[in-house]
Amino acid sequence: MSWFSAIMATWIVVELPRLALGYWGNRYQHVSSLLGFIVFTGTVHLGIMVVYNILAPRKNSLDFAISVAELCLGGAEIILVFRALRSIVNANTVDFYLHAGGFFQS
């Protein structure tokens, strides 16, 4: 079961920074934190769940249901973060032009 230990160790190491990036990105509207959250979720987190689904030897129905639910929630996280990023970038653009004031007017 060494592959399982490696998957769990990687998951534990990646999950805390992934959640912290998502939290700080949402709370303070940091685009770079949300992009880091997307990278961690799309590559490492979902990758770990796919590898677990492929390599787990004797999965029972509970293991399968939990891992499929985790994959669905990871996909939903990515979709919702893209929507949040779009609204944050639009708001930041509007704020930039409002604060710049007459500098950009002819």
C-alpha cells in the first residue's frame, strides 16, 4: 500500500495551501490567489482523486461514492472560481478607471 501512502501524503501537503489560497482569494479578492487555487485544484487535487479511483484495489460503494462526489465538487469549485475571477477582474477594471478620473479623458 505504498502508493496509497504517497497519495495521502501528497493530498495532505497540497490540500492546506489549496484551501488557504481559495480562502484568501475569495475574502480579499486577490486574483493571484484564486489562480493558484485553480492550478492546485485542476492539477494536483483532481489528479490525486483520479489516480485514487484508478488504483484503489477493492473499492466498496462508499469509497466510490465519496471519490465521485469529491471529483464533482472539485469541478464545481473550478467553475465557480472562474465566475468569481471574472467578476473580480471586471470590478477591478471599473475601480481603476474610476480612481484614475480625468487622467484618461481627452
